[in-house]
Amino acid sequence: MRALFDIPAPAKLNLFLHVVGRRPDGLHLLQSAFMLIDWCDTLHFELRADGTLSREDLGTKLPDDDLILRAARALREACGERRGAHIAIDKRIPSQAGMGGGSSDAASTLLALNRLWDLKLPASQLARIGLTLGADVPFFLFGRNAWVEGIGEKLVPIELPSARFVVVQPHEGLETARIFGDPLLNRENKPAIISGFAANPYSFGVNDLQPVAQRLCAGVDQAIEWLGSQGLKARMTGSGSAVFAPLVQRVELREAPLGWRVRECSNLEAHPLAGWASSDNSLVGG
């Protein structure tokens, strides 16, 4: 029986996030810098000749029809593949945190099944499938830290210095739709330029979603204050409830409030599965 075990799906942090407009279809236009970190889910894939797609939760229980199964179905339908797969996941990245866990799981599923089913699709074709699943999926297929624009599909690789971060998710999550649907969200930030970001990547810009998130979710404000009390300058990542702070010096973190998830992470230079699909460079720049 063909199988692929211990397939990583890393989280990401948004080093900044600016909302710079809105498309006629209602989707928001963004600018951001996405950075891969070593907080990962782990997936295992086994070939099923009977055509069934099944999922097993080894830890946290996921919805019955999550992005993993949706990604597997989308790939199979795009290629006319008749074989199936059993997918087991050890879920470690918190949900509704703004860390891209579900999108990363979907991307790793596309990469793994592309290999398990011997489809040989290029990264650009996988990204087109991935974009139908979620705006962050192409980034995880891109395989590099990236300057991101559009709705998340325009990607330019960036180099980042090695660094460590404290990432905190309070006990409650926050749904993306609640933030982007809030009438008080600033949707007209001035566009930034990549050279300004490159000069100081870990303190550049703001997260435009943070004021809304702090109003909707008290835990976001409390986590930022908790890290600030220990000399760390924190901001929210993405569109969930997690916040992070660069570790510019070694600190002994005092005990976090009960139910919070606190982890020290390092950034990654590249996705652990980079090179699993051939690249034709059509992802660069969208």
C-alpha cells in the first residue's frame, strides 16, 4: 500500500496587513508579508484503491467536511482521478487564529496527493485549484516567504533575517468574516512599497484588522497587553485572535492565563515541501 507519512503543514504570521481597497464582488484587497514559522500540523496519507476519501483526526476534532477533504476532492475532480486516500491529521495549529492552519493543511494535501496519485501537476496548476479553496492556499504552495497583494494570489518572494517570535492565542478564536464584515473596518489604507518594508521587516506597518478585532474579542487586547507587560511589542497576525512579538532579547515568559496557547517559534526560510511540485514561475507576481 502506497503511503506518505509525517507530511508537515506549517503556520504563517502576517508581519503586517493593510487593507487597501475592495473589489466589486466584495472581496478585500490587501497588502501583507507572509512568513512561515515552525508551528506545524502533521498529516499522513495512504492510498485507497476503492476511490473513497476519508479523514481521521488524531488530536483536535475537525469539522466533518474541512479544507483537507475539500482539497482532495478538488484535486481529484480537476484530474479525473478515481483513486482515493485515507488522510490522518495531528492538528496543532489553533483554529480561528489568523495563522493559516486550514489553508496550510489544504496546500500540503494538494502537494501530497499530487505525489501519491502520481499526477505530476505543476505548482501553478495546484495554486489555481488552491485559490478556489481559500485566498491563503496559493501562498503555502508558493513555498517561500512572500510579499502578498490582491486577495492573496499575487506573490513576490522576500528574504527575511532569521528570528524567533512568541505567538499567543487567547482562549477564544475569532472568525475572519466577523472582522471583514465590520462597518468600522478601515478599508482605504495607503499602499506600501516593498523597499520600505525590507528596511525593517519586523516593525513595519500595522495590522488594519487589529482595532476591530480588539473590539470584538477581548482576548486579543489582553494578549497584546500581556506581552507588553514583559517588554515585548505585539501585534495581531492575520484575521484571527493570535498575536505575536519578535524576541529581540531572551525573556522568561511568566505564566500565561489559563487556556491560552503560548509558543516560541522560529521563522522558516522555505516551506518543508518546497520543490514537491515543479515550478514554472507563474506564481510570482500573481
